[in-house]
Amino acid sequence: MELRETLLGMLERDSRLLPEDLAERLGLQIEEVASELGAMVDEQVICGYHTLINWDKTKREFVTALIEVKVSPQHGMGFDKIARRIYLFDEVKAVYLMSGGFDLTVIVEGDNIKDIAYFISDKLAPMESVLSTATHFVLKKYKDHGIVIERQKKPDERMIVSP
């Protein structure tokens, strides 16, 4: 496996790894690893470093919604122009171009359902290229970014003994 893919795989599993850690694990010089990481940041291969948080275990309350959006692509710009307009909103966490029955998936967060409704009715739906939306609310996360969020408790396998 190429050095880049190896480094990316390691960082995807644990973004806390420092160049020193990576170099030691791979038996390389720190300078070589730091140089490769810097190049990947410059080339936007590495776009950021994130920590996956189980917000259900905190006091923070918010709502996540997945919005299916049908759009009319812009002449000469395809879907890029409307996607760019959408992803610039602070509420928007992700935008994906899709195949199938709709064009874009937009992931948004708000403090409550009213915030999401306001975003859709006052910001997203009025855009001239937006033809329709369908909103789905996330009720519970089981797995996110390849990580199981809530581990299932092992069933009690002890035999029931009654007098």
C-alpha cells in the first residue's frame, strides 16, 4: 500500500495521531511523514480533522435532518452552483450529489424542529433552482463514520433458578 493511503487510513481511524506517532508506527522519519501530511493538506486531500462525539451523552440538544432536494441544474454549471449556494449556510453540515429519485442530499442541524422548518421554508425552498424537498429527521444514531455509537449490552446468560 502506498504511503499516502496508509497515512490516510491511520488518520481516518484516529485523527489524534501526531506525525511523530505515525512515523514511529511506520518506521519512517518524522520529516518524511510531516512533509507528506503537509502536501496532502495543501492538495486538499486532507480537508480537516474531526472528533466523533456521541451528543446523546451530553446536555446539548439539537435536531439533525436529512433533506432530499430536487433541483433544476444550472446551464453550464450543472449542480455545482446550487450545491455551493446551499453549503454556504451555517445550518448545513453536508451536501451530496445523488443518483436516483432526487439530486442532492443536504444534512442540516438546528436547535429544534422549528429551526429546520425555518431553514427549509425561508432559505432552501425559495431558491429558484429548487423544485422540491423531502425532510427526514434523525431519531437515533447507531453508527456514524464507521464507528458504533451505542454498543449493545450483552444479554444476561445466567440461568434463572427459582426455589
